[in-house]
Amino acid sequence: MSSLRRARPNLILVLIAAALVLAAVGIFVWFFEQFPIEGTSLGIDWITLYRSMAGGQARYEPGFINPPWTALMVAPLGLLSMRASWGLLALLTVAVEVASVPRATPRWRTYAGILLLIVSIPTLRHLADGNFEGLVIAGVILSLWAYRRQQVLGLIAGVLLVTAKPQVGGLFVLALGLYVLQRWPRRQWMQAAAGVLVVVVGTLAWMGDDWLRTIRLTPDFGSLMDVSLRAAFNRAGIPTVLYWAALSLILAVTGGIVWRSARTFSREKAGMLTAAALLVAPYSAGNSALTVMAVGIIPLFQKRPRLGLALILLLNSTILIGRDISAYYTTALLLVLWTAQAWWVWRSEIRLTPGGSYPTAAV
């Protein structure tokens, strides 16, 4: 009888939680179904992306350049209407953002981090456009959790999610792979690598040719949508040799910090890697600054409120920048975010570590 009495309150809590989730889904879907978007730029990304999954069947069309394993994940959204799927995606993104904020002490830093993230201009822009940044954020958080606990299935899922945008998560996955090889037992890292390869190779065999063809046809490379270093240098007419020098410097500093820092894989290190990836990628969009903010800047704010708040204000100030220079501003902002997080990782994991190189802190 006592066990039944204990189970009954738990069941009630589960039912309440399920009801709240369903209510949230209903509210988001209703709002996006009713919100007038005709004659506006609202949903500009999602309208394009939805065409590639309408009816629940993934297919590559111009504008949809996410890899095939992502297409497999998001295709079920196409079973809903364009607006309903947009609303559900927005809800999932907000939920991932809330879950991504570390629980800090004192508690106000947790609540402040959640508030600053979900009402930020990068978040509002992302919700208005409709895109898959929530998948990347979820992938980073899940990968870090799995890495700490040596959880194979969690790592597989995290890597597949974070590579939904290779231009954001590419360097993070390389660093994660290095650390896994160094810290995990051979059997576990081989299982994780095999799991990722099965999905990636299988989906590439299925839709890889279509994916690569769509990438080649994408008109945004080098446009004002492109905030990569290469695009910024090309638009400004800066000599190519200086671009290669800047790219080499970012990669060398980032790689050096990854190699010499602790194998605990802090959130700031992950944020540094995502910022660096956006800078050195052949193409990157400004809305991916949201991942850098969620992954690295909010945790940095919780540890250094003044520095973190200054960076958050810079992220929010993008709304004040004119369209003609917004791409340059975002590129410069990514450089600032990368520098701040690289400095923090160097200070907290290298300079303050006795002996300097190759710390062996517990995972």
C-alpha cells in the first residue's frame, strides 16, 4: 500500500507535466497559425526549409543545405502545416535554450541567464526567421554531458545533432574527438565512432549527391548573409594573403588552447570553438551567433557578470546596425566573442594550472 501511495503523487506530477507540455505546444502552434506574416520577412528561413520536407519526405532544394542526417531528423515536421511546424520548432528552440543554461549559485544567475538568453535579439531573430540552431545547441550540451559520463549513445546523438550545421560544430567535434580518444576506454570510443559513421555514411549514400549539388547551387556564399572571414575580406578587397594569415592565427590559437587546456571541456571552450568555426568556415550565417551565445557567453556571464553582460549587449546591438554593414559587424563581433572565450579558457585552464601544459583534471 505504501508503494502505491508513493506512486500516485508521482503519476499526478507526470500528468501535470504532460498537460503543461501539451498546453505549451498548443499555444505556440496557435500563435504562429494566427500571426500575420504576409508582406513581411517573418519566417523567411522556414518557408524555404519547409519546402524541402513538406509531406514528411526530405528532399534537397535551394536553401536547404543541412546534411542528410539532419534531413532525416527534421523531416517529420513536414507532416504539419508550415505555420504549425514553425511554431513547434520555435517551442523546441526555447526549451533547448532554457535547458542549456547552467544551474548556478546564487540562483539569480541562473534566472538571469535564462532571461537574457530567451529575450535576446539573436533568439528573437531566430524565432522570427525559423531555423535549426536549437539542434546545434542541443547537440553541444548533449555531447558535453555524454563526454563527462562516458555515455556512448548520448555522444552519438550529440555529434549528429551538433553537425546539423557543420560550419558551426565542425571544430567542436574535432576537439571532442581528440579528447574522447585520450580519455575514454578504447571499446567505448570505438562504439561511439562506429555509431556515428553508420548514420553518416548511410545517409550520405542515400542523399549525399543531392546535398552536395544543393550546396554548390547556394547563392549566399560571399553575400551579405555570409559573415565568415573569407566573405568579409573579399567584400572589403583585403589581400588574400592577409585572409590566410588571419585564418591561420585563429586556428593556431584555438588548437593550442584545446591541446594545452584541461580535458574537462568547459562550456567556454565549446563556445570558443563554435565562434572560431563560424569565422574560418567557407560560409556562415549571422543567426548562428545564437549558438555561441547559448553555449559559451551565458555561462561566462554567470562567472563574470560584467564581462558577460558586455558581450550580451554587443550581441543585442546587432538590431541597431544597418544592413550594409551588419555582416562586417557580425564578423567583428564573432572575433570579439572568440577572443573573450579563448582568454577565459587560457586563464582558467592553462595559466592557473601548475606546470602549464596538458592538465589531467577529472572528466
